[in-house]
Amino acid sequence: MGVGKKKLCCGVTSIFIVIIVIVILTLAFTIFKPRDPIITLYPGSNIEVTSFLNPTQNITLDSIITIENPNYGVFRYKNTTSSVTFRGKVVGEAPIMDIYVPPHKKRNMTSPVAIMPLRLIQDPHFWIDVAAGTLNLTSTALMSGKVIAMNIFKRPATLYNSCNITVFILSKKSEAICESKLKV
């Protein structure tokens, strides 16, 4: 093989490698870039004001959490606990079990929320909010886990989630608006 053919072969191989590197980098910064999951909380709405008259017993509400993964990679989270606060004071907890969310899929899970009525009724604003007909709570969770792309790339990830929950006392209904931020 002549020197000219060796140079040509090395040149073509170099160009090919550069093109592959450019394609991989482009995919990494566009398609495979982790996006924030969409979390929807459907809080239990069976709150009775009379439940707070026995403050020694916790009130348990079943809530449904939907996690939608808009990414091309898998999300896997470890067990964690969500804190429920009323005006900055922790008044409840909800365990969040570990979950595996495939790419472009949704997963539903049920989580019992334990509300501690004694902590609620000790707050002077509680009865004012009840008289107004709404109870505003905040649920926050820090979910640690992994992002797995193409079963090759595994990176630690942390999902910060915050939900503002409004409980309408008279209609016994509730709604939640959630925001999530993924940090990889």
C-alpha cells in the first residue's frame, strides 16, 4: 500500500470519527437532554372539619400521584417522604415508594397522606382559613434516583417537587398545582 493511499485512508477515517462525535454531541445536548418530569397530584378530598375535633388521631387521606416522563431515558427513584406544610409548619407526611418510569410513559401510584390535626389546630390561622372555606397546604418532596439512557448512560438525578394544595371545605373537594425541577 502506498503512502498516498495510507494518507487517504487516515483522512477518511478521521472525517468519519469527527462526524460521529458531532452527531453524538448533538444528540446529547438536544434529544437526550433530561427534561423535567410532569407530576400531577390528585389529593384525597374526604376532609371533614369534624375530623379535627379529635386531635389525637391522625387523619389519613389517599392521594394519587401521576409521574409523566417526557424523556428518552428511564427515571428510577428511591423511597422518600413528602412533607405537607400549613403556613410553613409541617402538619403531615406522605411516603413515596420507589418507582420506575419508562421513557415517554406515565406511572400512577397511591400514597397515603397522614395529617396531624393537633399541629393544624394549634396554628391561629387554621380556623380563619376554615371559616373562609379553603385550606391551603403545600407538599414538598426531594426524590433521588438515576436517569438511565439507552441502558448505557447512568447518571444520578434529583427531582425537586412542590405542590400547592387547596382544600375546599364545603364541597369536600381539593385541587393541586405542582412544579418539578430535575437536577442531573
